[in-house]
Amino acid sequence: VLPQYFVKMSRKLKPSSRLMEMKFMKRKQQAEERKKTAKEKQKLLQQMKWRQAEEQKSLLIVDEEPDALAIFETGRRSFGNFNPYVEKMTIKSELLIAESLTNDDLTTQS
């Protein structure tokens, strides 16, 4: 059986304010706070992922049809006749796009 003095001391044992003000104790507290906030953020992210997944399932529309006109795009540009070859390619691709659009319109009408 422990004397009353030791029982009272064991209940009151807390770090002193001077100890809590020391750098290593502050770092420990900050580390614990960072872990706690990281866990909270992780929980929120998980909840948000589930919500987004549920919303996407109901509104998801997938268009897997390839773009037929994408093959005509050159991707290169020329300004002020700086590169005449690129400008010729651009004009040709625009003509091909216009032709394919008119051909598509004719086939859909008949």
C-alpha cells in the first residue's frame, strides 16, 4: 500500500511550465499537432473522394469517338510570313478541313 503522499503526487504529475517552454518540448507538441492535422486532412480528403466518386458515377459521359479533324492540325504556327512552308501547310490543312466538313454535310443530307 502506497502512502497518501505518493498517491496525490501521481495524480498531479504534469510537466512544469518551464519544461513546456523548452525548445524540445515545443517541437514535440508541434509534431503532435502536425500529425493530428494531417490525419484530419486525410479524413477530409477520403470523404471528398467518396463524394466525388458518387457524383461522377451518375453524371459521367464518355465520348470515345476519335476526332476526325485532329489529323489535319499542324501544331506549328508562323507569323508575318516568317516561315512560308508552315503557312502553306496551314492553308492546306484548313482546305482539307473545309472539304471534309462539306463532304460530311453531303453524306448526312443524302
